[in-house]
Amino acid sequence: MNIKETVLEIIEDLTGTDYTDQLDTDLYEDGTLDSMATVQMLVEIDGQLGITVPVSEYERSEWATPAMIITQVEALQS
């Protein structure tokens, strides 16, 4: 499974919504993600992909949409 599929699956598991066709939806603006869901998402990314997201470097504005989350996780993989 690739990063995009895994991230979308994690978001769907957390929110109950499939964002495959809604990659530019702002998950914070629409109330889908809050601080608790964000922590859960980061824990799942670490657990499923082995990619640790440093919380000190987490900027909500850079992780607001599924597309941005995928881009950030791919960058951390490098």
C-alpha cells in the first residue's frame, strides 16, 4: 500500500468519510479534524507507515487538506 492510499484510509477511519475525491477539503475548517483527531492521525501514520511526524514542526496550515497531509508525509519519508 502506498502513502496516499494509507493516509486516505487513516483519515477515513478517523472521520468516517472517504476523501479520495475531495483531496482539497480543509479538514479543520469543516470541523472534521480537531486536536484529538490530529493526534490520533499522527499516531496512525507512525504506526502504519513508520513515519514519525515531529509535533513541534506540525503546522495546521500545512496539514489542512488530505492532499497536504499526503505531501507532508511523503516529504518526511525522504
